[in-house]
Amino acid sequence: MMPRFAIHLALWTRDWADDIVPFARKAAEIGYDGVEVSLLGAAAGNPIEVGKAITDLGLAVTCTTGLSRSDDIASLDPAIRARGIEALKRGVKAAHGLGARHLSGVIYAPWGAFDGRNKRVRRDLAAEGLRAVAPLAEALDVRLGIEAINRFETDLVNTAAEAVSLAESVGSTHVGVLLDSFHMNIEEADPAAAIRATGRRLFHFHCADNDRGVPGGGKIDFSAQARALAAIGFDGWITAEMFVLPDVAVSPDLSIWRPIEADPDVAARDAFAFFRKTFA
Ligand code: LER
Ligand code: MN
């Protein structure tokens, strides 16, 4: 099987409350196989209805989410950890309601929170929290992808090796890794080698160039990454995850302070053409 191509709808959303179905329609018109939906947005409120509207367009759904500081499975405070586990379980149920079989992202700690001195103990608590969520993910057949992100966004999982180690500590068929070309460009000496080393634990792949714009528009060597994905037999989702607009809900979280691409519609089309050329 070949990898399938999705696009993260946060490319277009200006506010978390936005109706995402019109953006999914644009993705379907371009030819994507699926769309990625953030559970931080409104879709988590009525997943069955939104999931049906997207499925009716002929698209699959994948999901991403994150934890807040008051719902943190790696917290030293047991009450906050318990809330974090419940938040992730709600996320698994919402993803299942949307019809998704993948829920990935910064699912081990709040995004943008740092406590390096307690990294070891927090990492072990995150493993314990994910172990508590794994049986539900297995029962609902939702695969959890631990996303390695760069050092400016988390202190807990920056590299593929750290993500694999955390996934292996959890020890579930439904817990694996998400690698993201943008983050690997910062953290990995050799991103293609990181993909190969992740191997069968790689559940999901995010793709943007070094400026978070259209893959192929910057300096990342995607042909080396494509060869590595083929070498490990990757047949999961490759999601174009571009953040290109300043002054929208996600831009402060992602440090987007200027337009990265002038027109999201053009970026979506160009990313799809690049995927077909590079990964198909
Ligand atoms: C954040 O930088 C990112 O890559 C997202 O996929 C996190 O969920
Ligand atoms: Mn990502």
C-alpha cells in the first residue's frame, strides 16, 4: 500500500470555532485522500455530525490534539495528571466519533511548557498516563502518535529516538510515533536516518518545509525522506501541516508573525502536487 495524503485544516482556520467543512470541501476538490482535524477546534463538540459531513465528501479524517497545563499527564500533581488522562480519553472518543483511526500530536505534556530539571520523572509519568489511555485506544482502534517537536515547543520529546523510547515504554499496539519534517529539520542531524530508525513505530508523518510553508519550497531534502519512508514500508498518512497566516488563532502558538505563503488555497494545491511527485 502507498501512503495516503491529507491536509491539516488549520491551514485555513482563522478561529478555533470555525466551521471546517468548507475547508474540507477545498481539500476534496484538490484531490487529497483525507483531512486532519485538530480536536482543539469546534469539531470535537459535535464529532459525529462533522465526521459525517467530511466522509460524505469522500475524505478520511485524522486527528491531532494537545494537552493544557491543567490537563497534563506528565504533571507532578496527581490531580492534574488524572485530568490529563480523562482529557486524552475524551480525545480518543472524539476522534472515534469523527471516524478517525489516528490521533496524534503533543499528547504527552502541554505544548509550550518546560521543566527540564524534572524531565526524567515527567517522561515516566507521561508513559504511565499513556498506558492508562491505551486500552481505550485499542478498543476503539484509534492509533496514538507521539509527536516529536522542537525544543522551543517542548522539553519532553524533541527527537525520533525520544518518541520511540516513550512509545516503547507504553508498550501498546496502538501507541507509536508522529514525525514532522519541520521539527526534524531543527532537531535531527539526519532526518532520513531518524525515519529509518523509527521503522514500524512510525504511525503518521507531518510535512512542511523549514519555514512551515509548502513542502518543496524551502531547503528540506524531501527526496531523502521519501526514500526512507519507502524503505520502512510506510503506508500511513502523510499530512501537509502548513501554518502560513499571521493574526489567526493558531499563529501565536506557532510563532507565525508574517505571511509565509500568500494564499492558502495555492499552498494546498502546490503541496498536493509536491506529494504526488515526491511520495507517490
Ligand atoms: C506543532 O509545532 C506541530 O507540529 C503540531 O503538529 C503539534 O500538534
Ligand atoms: Mn506537526
